[in-house]
Amino acid sequence: MQNCIKKVAQAMEDARLPIDVDDFVDQFKPSMMDIVYAWVKGAKFVDICKLTDIFEGTIIRCIRRLEELMRQMSSAAKLIGNTELEDKFQDGIAKLKRDIIFAASLYL
């Protein structure tokens, strides 16, 4: 993962964008990847909380932000006419958006 991020940073640097490659690489924290992967595969919230020491509220906030980003990317794909990509984003959103993370209120 770090190698891929470094390649992206180097490409940005080659394109003369103002970037510090090491800072760019260091800002990526892949700790949420396993959590999100388990969530979209159907794991219960209590089970994904056991995978990490990250606070529950942070997990909820990150997954909600990911869903918002995916909605925006889906809209962008629709705007450029790429329905296949739009459908993939919509499928991902459907897998993310379930259970307590997207409840209207956590104080039921």
C-alpha cells in the first residue's frame, strides 16, 4: 500500500505539483481498511469494534464520510456518462449503508 501511495506522490511531484513525498505518504493511515472491509462483508458493529482500538464514534464518522464520498463519486460518474462506474459506486454504497452506523439516532 505504501509503495502505491509513494508512486502517486512521485507522479504528482513529476507533474510539478507542490508536494512533499514523505509527508504525503505518512498522512495515509490504512488502519480503517480492515474495519470497512469487514463491515461491507456483513460483520456486526460489535465485531468490527473488536478488530481495533479506534473509538466507536470515529469508526461511525469515517464510514459515514466514506459513504458521502462515494455518493459524490457516483454523481461525478453519472455526470461524465460512465454508468458502469456509477453502478459500482451505488453497489458499494448499498453495502456500506446498513445497521446502526446509519441509524437516524444512536439514542433509540
